[in-house]
Amino acid sequence: MAIALRTLDDGAWISVDDSRRVSVSDVWTLSRGVFCECEPAYVLLEGFFGTGVDGSVVVADAVGQCLECGTRDSIDRLPVGRIVDGEFKPYSPEAVQSTLESDAGRQA
């Protein structure tokens, strides 16, 4: 079953099957070293610039800023949800996340 993913509204949303599902207005909790050296890092996402799927995990490329140290940078392959039985299940921004490593030669 194919799932349609894209960014909407100049990167403010991730759309899953033509429905706005993940917003940049959330603060994501990231493990140390994923974004900056804060443990954990509380990162306010400012915009999405890409989406993909790795197995059943939906990932996003985003830009954000750490609320603790002020680091502003991009985040590659941030898991934002997963596909279960053909349906999108979002991850909670409060749960500590790490990024997914890309397999060599594999497209997401």
C-alpha cells in the first residue's frame, strides 16, 4: 500500500495521504549529540524540507533551534511517526528521539 508524503505550507506541515499530520510548532525532545550537546535537547522545529520512509518509519528533514543553548541547525532523518497496517501513527514530540542512520545505497 502506497502512502503519500509531502511538505505543505512552505514546510510548516507534513502531509500524510493529503492530511496535515505533523506540525513544526512542536518542541521535539532529542537525545544528546543528535542536534547539540544538551541532554536532552529541546528543539523547536522551524520548517520541514523533506520527508521519507525507512521501512515502516516516517522520517523528516527539518530546521530547528535548541531552546537551551540556542543552536540553530538542520536535522536529517528525524523519526516523526510510523506506518501500522497502512495507517500513519505519529510519534509524540515529548518522547526522546534519535535520528535514523541511512543504509548505504538505500533511498528513503
